[in-house]
Amino acid sequence: MSTIGFIGLGNMGGPMAINLVKAGHTVQIFDLVADSVDKVKAEGGRPAETAAAAVANADVVISMLPASRHVEAVYLGHDGLLEHIGSSTLIIDSSTIAPVTARQVAAAASEKGLMMIDAPVSGGVGGAVGGTLTFMVGGETEALDRARPLLEAMGKNIFHAGQAGAGQVAKVCNNMLLSVLMTGTAEALQLGVNNGLDPAVLSEIMRKSSGGNWALEVYNPYPGVMPGVPASNEYEGGFLVDLMIKDLGLALASALDTSTSTPMGALARSLYVAHGDQGHGQIDFSSIQKMYQRSPK
């Protein structure tokens, strides 16, 4: 079993750390939010006073942080973690950040002789709790081989996308497509409802037809159609609109960097920004359905 320093215990990181504890690892935890630390401590996590203390004597360091600037600050900032991590320690960053940032931090780690992979995830809070996440990995094969047993304790699908930063590229591509599918599904459902159809019946028709997609299968955005999803719980829980906006911003930046045309992704981002500006940033991204819920004329 490994000693793991885990930095970042939010909606995703907390359950991931708990699954590592349940797998028998020693997990030294740090987060700025005391309640987040307490939840993992209650399951056997070992709180540390600082991030540096959390990575002390760790075999592996795992971070799950909100954005690129946080990853840069934690690893590269004044007295950053790269100054405290042992030479034989493996670093796994599961934050969703800009690919260029992932490459920058990986290069800095490599200069110190440290192995690092970027391993952002898909699967939402439910996947984090259930240990069924999908990991999209960028980095050397040797580093992934070392990380694999730990990733398997937190997820069920592990894909090696390529070299450093490739995991982040895969993640922004996936979430851009997800946003397009969700906005399109919500639009189609509302068109049917406004023309007198039962949303549950229409959902089943489209699910079994050429319009079938992940949203219709497991994450229906229309309230009351599917039990156990945010749409049937006032859009609470799940993947926040603000986080989708962040990820779509990363996709747009990557598109600009590579002169790639992404008109559907750009439109989806505009819709989510408008939705967030209406005060919906802290509810699930499937709440984009609300943008279409107007009474037909």
C-alpha cells in the first residue's frame, strides 16, 4: 500500500480520496475548507496543516484543484510543492486545466527528476463516489504504469491519450461535445413539450432512435423524466454550470491556439454563459433546460 498526499477535497476530490482510504492506502489530506477535510477525516484520511505537510514522505501526490492558476500556485508558486516532493514521488494532477499549464508543470517536475501525469476525469460526482470515473491520461507510459493501481481504486476506465497535456486536451474535447449534446437535447425536448408531447415519451422515442445520446440515456435534463438525476432534484448536485463555462473556455482557448473551428462549441459556451449570468452558475449544467422553458404562443 502507498502513502498518498491528496491536495483538494472538493465535490470530486473528497470522494476520490475516500476511495483511496477504502482501498487501504494511507492518505494525507489538505484543503483550505475545513468541512471538506472533516468529511474525509471521518472516513480515515489523515489531515495535514499545510499542503507541504500533506506530501511529506508520500509515495504519490494527487491534486484535484479548481483551475490552472491554482495548479500553478500549488506546484510552481513561492515555496511550491515541487520544492517539497521527494525525488521518487509520482505526481498525479486530476484537475481540469489548460493543456499548456499541464505541460508547463510537467516540464518543471521533470527538471527536478519527478514523474508526473495529467489525469483529468469524467463521470461527475456520482462517478467519484462510486469509484467509476474515467481517467484521461497524459504523460509517460512508465508513470501511468505506476499510477494505474491508484487510478483503478478511483475509476473503471483509464485511457492513455499521449504525452504531457494530452489528458487535458481529451477532457476539453469531451466536455465541449457534452455541452453541445446537452443543449441540443434540452432544445429538442422543449420543442416536443411545447407541441403537446410528454417529455418522458419523447425521451424514450429519441433514446431509441437516431437522436439517442448520453444525456437521454443517463442524465435527462427535463424535470421528472428520470429519477436520481439533478433535473429531478431542482438541479442540485452534479456538475455546476460555472464549471462547464470554465471547461468551455479552456476548449475555446485550445481552439484559438490551434486555429481550429469550433462553432458548435462556441455557441454552447455562449448559451452557458448567458445561463450562468441569469443566476444559475451553482446548479447542475443540465439546468440549461430552463433557458428553453417558455410557454408556447
